[in-house]
Amino acid sequence: MHELSISRYIAAAPDKVWDIMVNRQNEWWCPAPWRAEVVHQDRRPGGACEMTMFGPDGEVMPMRGIYLAWDEGRRFVTTDAVNGDLEPSGPFMVGIWQVEAEGEGTRYTASARHWSAETMKQHEAMGFTTGWSACADQLAALAEA
């Protein structure tokens, strides 16, 4: 498996982290100064998920895919290999976002699984660790407030 992953302890209850994670994505999903806007979410396996990311210099990056899993309160899994119309698209990764209780708080883990070592290395070179860590920090700041 060609996986990149980050993990962060968040000093807040899992239900609070989950609520922010899934209901306030516009506030943490992209590392600032980028921002995200959720377009559509059908929160179930096979349901469409669409959002657009906007960069500080006018960049616009639409993202379309489907949920492979939605385990309420625990994890959700998406892929861009198939869009909401069940049409194949250029696959890049399977994304897994999950929370679990750890002590008095929550262990947040976000992983990206890739079809090949080449695309994993490409994602790493794009700044996976820095970017996804910044998003985790933004999520933690919201949950710990």
C-alpha cells in the first residue's frame, strides 16, 4: 500500500472533533490562506462529495468524488477515482479521515492511499505532510477553542 498519513492528538472529546470535522470543513479543510467550500455531500457509501478549493492568487481547484465509507462518529473515506455520477475519473488517492478516543481527548488520523509509488511520491512532493498537518492544526484549534 502506498500510504501517506498524519496523526494528531486533539484535546477535545471525539464527538466534538467529529462534529467540526464533518460540519465545518470550510473552516479547516485547506491550509490557510487557501479556503474550501463544500458544494455537495451525500454522506453514505457511494454518495457524491464535491468541494472547491480557492487559493490566495485566484486558483480554483474543484474536487469531485464519492464516499466509499461513512461510519458516523468514527471515519469517512473518499476517492476521486469515481465521481458522483459513477463515472471513472483520473484516480489520485483514497482519503481516510478518522477519530478515536485517546485518554481525555481524540486521536485524529488522516491518510492518503495511492495507486502507485509514483503518485504517492508526487503527493509527498506537493507538500502532503506540511499541508495536511496544517489542516490538522486548524481542526485542533477549532476543537480546542
